[in-house]
Amino acid sequence: MIGRLTGTLLEKHPPQILIDVNGVGYELDVPMSTLYNLPATGERVTLLTHFAVREDAQQLYGFLTATERETFRQLIKISGVGPKLALAVLSGLSVADLAEAVALQEVGRLTRIPGVGKKTAERLLLELKGKLADEIVGATGVVAPRAGGDVLNALIALGYSEKEAALAVKALPEGVAVEEGIRLALKSLAKV
């Protein structure tokens, strides 16, 4: 439907912004991570969008990065998680922090987000498990995202838990190749 908007940023009223696109004003709800990185009002901005149609409303959500938008879409697929809660999660944690919390199964990190109780946090961890694996590796800045994702997937395929695999990948040196990363990760896991 509407996948991207480019225009002039007119207003910022968290969590909502107004963008003028050739004389048409679009209201978008954005996570705080996007809001903090927007230019000043009056400047040009490009946002990726998600258009949600419900029985009682049509809502447009905006994101600066494709990763944020994809994570938002993963969140709203979860039973009991609507767009407002998904925005709250992305406002409370970066995508990288969320991916790390999921990989390490940290309920406490999610329950600190307003509106997320223990049961909701546990459901998020369960439903997102294995879906944000590449983000954790790229987020740590330790290993190249693709290589780290391959190492993580290889360790999981060998029978290690996602938590064990994520911790082993996190400890790898920067820029390591996939084969070397698997070897080093297996060596560190064998010591435990």
C-alpha cells in the first residue's frame, strides 16, 4: 500500500509526526528510536512505512530503517501484541537490544518496557526466538552480520541452545570468517 514517504517534516508530537508530501499531510506514529533521529522540523525526511487498516481506523507507522520496520511487523504478528505495544517495545529497546534479549531469553529487560508484563514478555521471547538471530550479531559490532548469523545457525544446528550459541558468537573476534568462527565458538563452548 504505502511503503515509503519523502517530504517535509512539519510537526513532532511524540509518538506522532506530520510529514507534508507535495501538499498532503501524513500523520505517522513512530517509535522513539526513529523520533530521536529525525531532522529538525522544516527539513526533508524519508521514512519507510507500515499501513494498518482496522475496522475502526487506518493508521500509518513510520520507521527510519528497514530493520525497525521488519521487527515491528514481526511483533504485530504475535497474538496479543498490537501496533501500540510494538511501538512501545521499539521505543524501549533498540532492535539490537531486543534481539539480544531474545537470544539470551532475558524476561527482565522486556518487563521494564511500559505495558509489557511478565506473561507478555515470555510470549515475546518465545515467538521471536530464532527470528532476530542476525540482528544480535550485527548489533554487538563483534562479527560481520552475515558471518555471525551463519556461525549462530551452525551452532544451533549442532544442538546448542540459542542462548549458548549467541554468547559464543558474541565472544568471537571482529571480522572472523564463518569457518574460523565456528571452530573458535566450538572451542569456547567445549571449555564450559
